[in-house]
Amino acid sequence: MAMSARKCPGQLGGPPRRRAPMHSLEFQTALLNVLLLWILTAPHEFAHAWVATRLGDDTPRLEGRVTLNPLAHVDWMGTAILPFVTSLLGAGFLGWGRPVRSNPAKLRGGLNGLALVALAGPGMNVIMSAILALVAVLTLSRSPALAQFLAHGVELSLYLALFNLLPVPPLDGSKLLLAARVPTVVYMELARFGFMLLIVLVSVTRLGIVMNEWAYLGTRAIFGLLRVAG
């Protein structure tokens, strides 16, 4: 499941800044953030579906999820409306894609196979970061604005990978708890409060700041490697 809960960079420390009246630039920024989420969500969910299918579970194929078509993975509230509104209002960036269903009973390896399916999504985010960075470098001289947009996508994709690895339901990382044979009753109890726990972790603790910093450092490392290779 591709999910993101991220503070705006300007809100990571210190008191909140007074907001200026909304104008067209804010609408444009919100639309671009939603576009990025669509670009990154489709490969993430496709990776889950593809790995599950390769491991013997035909559930994603029967539900039409083994595709890169974004419309197959959109949750209209989580992939369009909510991220647009939160981005527009300066309330951070909150969104998610429609989760890919998988049946551990059909997967080779059972719960261990489920862990591989879960890791496929964040792994695809890392791959997408490298692809977006390469395209950004290639388009920098001809279209600096596009290159900047793609560079932002690199950082957001890395953040998505980190965030989705958190072992809190409904995130991908929570499936690792099942693979580690955490009792189902414990997992279900954690799932009851998972969403609120994530909001608290990102907004109250330093976890969101740390993940932002790691995503930024990862972005610098990727572009640094491309400069060396070029």
C-alpha cells in the first residue's frame, strides 16, 4: 500500500508561519503534488501485484491490479481529494493508493511470501527515484522547471519508501510483523489505532523530520552518483 503522511518542508521546525492569501501558485503546487503521487503510486502498487502473482497468488490479477495504469490503483479520496486539500491548505501532504489484496494461503512461502510482496512496493519507490533522477539530469538544460519537478519526485519517492516501511498497519512494513509471527490478535489490535498512531508519530515526534532528512540525503546521493557516472 502506497501511503504518505508528510509535513511541508517549511513546517518541520519552529512556529507555524502566517499563511498568505491563496493564489494560483498554491493551486498549481497542490495539483503538481497530486500528479507526483499518481506517478509514484501506480508503480508501487503494481510491484505488490506483480510479486504476488509471481509467487502464485492470482488475486491481484483477477482484480486487475497487475498494470501500470494509475486508474487501477487510485483511491479517489486518498490519491486525489485529500492530498490536494492538505497540500493546498499547507497542512502537509497526506495520501494513499488503493491497497493490493493478497492471500497468504496462495503465496509460495506463506507469510514469508507476504513479506516479499510488502517489500516490493518500497523497493519500487527506490527504483523510481533513480529513474526520475536520471530523467531530471537529462532534461535539466532543456527544461529546468521539469527537472526541478522530477527532483522533487525523487525525494518524495524515497520518503514514500521510508514511510511505508514503518511497522504500523496498514503500511507495508506492518506485514513484516506477520512474517515475524507476531500474534494475529496483537496485529489486529495495533491495526485498530494504526492510522492515528501514524499521524501522531509524524506530527508530534521527530520521526517525520528524520525521514525527511534521510530522503533528502538519499536524493543528494542519487544525483551525486549520476554526476560521477556522467
